[in-house]
Amino acid sequence: MKLTVTQGANANIPALSARCPHCGKEAVMSQLGQDLAIGGNYVCGQRVCPDPQCKGHLFVVSHAGSLLTSYPAIRIDFNAENIPDNVRETFEEALDCYAAGAFVACAIMVRRTLEEVCSDRGAKGGNLKARLSDLQTKIVLPKELIEAMDELRLLGNDAAHIEAQTFDQISTEELDVAIEFAKEILKGLYQYSSLLSKLRGLKK
């Protein structure tokens, strides 16, 4: 198949407003150089973060006026404040996997995030199920988040083991919910107390 590459003002990708994969800030990415139209339907080009402290570079591809992909991939927003490094790094790797379309790896890393939480809180047990049970005696979270931990464990099991069939498949729908639950669990364990301290600090 022969590709015809054209270059010009009409080849521009629509303005890209996104969370910068380098600095994590929301911004309208600045165009760098001219975009290229390939075959009339696909357009590729370069964008740069407008933050002078970042200037992170992206390569983007659109199809029929919609963003198709970028490199580095744009991650789901995540506030990492007050989260221990080992927990944060593991969950951020899960988000990297999701952004890259590596959904099985994402599910495994979400499960690994629970392992890191158990380690951080000193939960004991011969396997993750036992450690999560012990973790419940050491933390205070809503019942729904406690139950969600076991669901995330099962999702990770399905991703890691062919014989596990708790979920029919590992899809974006399961992972969207799993990531949201994981974010809420991390907020409850590591961030709410800090927010309360900030609020109390605003009192006269």
C-alpha cells in the first residue's frame, strides 16, 4: 500500500487538551512544527507541554479529527500525595499499562498494589486473600471498599492465571471500575487524614 504524505495548514490535529504524561498537569499542548496528513484520514504530529518547567514532548496521531494515540501515552489522572513510594510506584505502573493498552498487565499491577498496601500496613498471611483479611483488622474503610479489595484480588488472579475464570475477560470496563476503586482505597488509607489536617489548620 502506497501512502501519500501531505504537509500544510489543513493537516493540523485539533487542539489537544490533556494531562501531560511527563509532569502530570492538565494543559493544552502546544504544536511543535507542522503536522503530516497520511492518506487523508490519519494525521500525525508533535506536541509539547506549555509548562516552562516541563516542556515534555509527545508524538500524537489522530484519525478523522479524533485523537487516536499518543506517545508517551496519556495516563489516567492520579493524585499521589502522601502515598508511600512502593505503593505509588506500583499503582503508577498499573496506570502506565492501562494507557499502553496492556490490560492484563494492568490488572496484575492493580493486584500487586494491594500486595504493597498489605506490606506497608504489616498485614500477615500465607497468600493475598489471607493478608487482605488481616488487613481489615488494621484499617478503617467503608464496607464497600473492603469488599472491593477482594474483587480486585480476583481480577488480578484472572489476569495472572489461565485457569482462573472469575471474570469472563479482562476488558476496559472491568479495569475502569478496578482503577477507580483502587484510587478510592488509596485515598481512604493515605490521603483523607491529611486533608482533614489541612482543613483543621485553616481554623483561626
